[in-house]
Amino acid sequence: QVQLVESGGGLVQAGGSLRPSCVASGRRISTYTVGWFRQAPGKEREFVARISQSGGNTVYADSVKGRFTISRDNAKNTAYLQLNSLKPEDTAIYYCTAYGSTLWGQGTQVTVSS
């Protein structure tokens, strides 16, 4: 069974950093473009960033450009999202997904206090 499992969220003060990770099991993550999305309370799920299969191409939402960095280590079957200069409005559950599949992780909570 193919699964994506996120971890690495937490509670930080504004200006702090976190690095959620997304580990794939049951299939090589290298075959997929991987994306991160987030959903804040009462809001729709929104795109954050995505990375191509080789890692050579990345795309970011305007709201996170210059603060977040998506990366991947295909040998470890893992994708990462480095969150820097966090703001209270970044508070949300962060999910990873494999484009072209129906795979979504269970999410990891990121809470930023002011």
C-alpha cells in the first residue's frame, strides 16, 4: 500500500523556522512531482509549493516566495519544506501530495504564535 506521511510540524514564534518532511512508502517518490499544500481553519486548501521529479524545477505561491524552500531526497524517498521567517498567517495543517496520483498525507500541524 502506497502512503505519504508528513511530520516535522510544531509550534513556533513568529520569525521562527520549521522543516516538515514527507516520507513515501510502498513506491518510489522519484516517479512523482511532489507538492505541498496547506489548510487553515475555515479556509480552503491552498497550494504552497511543488518540485519536479529530479528536483530541478520548483514553483512557489507568492505568499511564501523567499521564505519557504521545497526540496527532495529521492534516495531517502522523502520531500521537505523548509519554513523560514514564519508568520502567524502561516498557521495551518500542511499536506504533501504526489501529482498524478490520489495520494495525500495525513498532514502536519504548523502553528505560529505572534
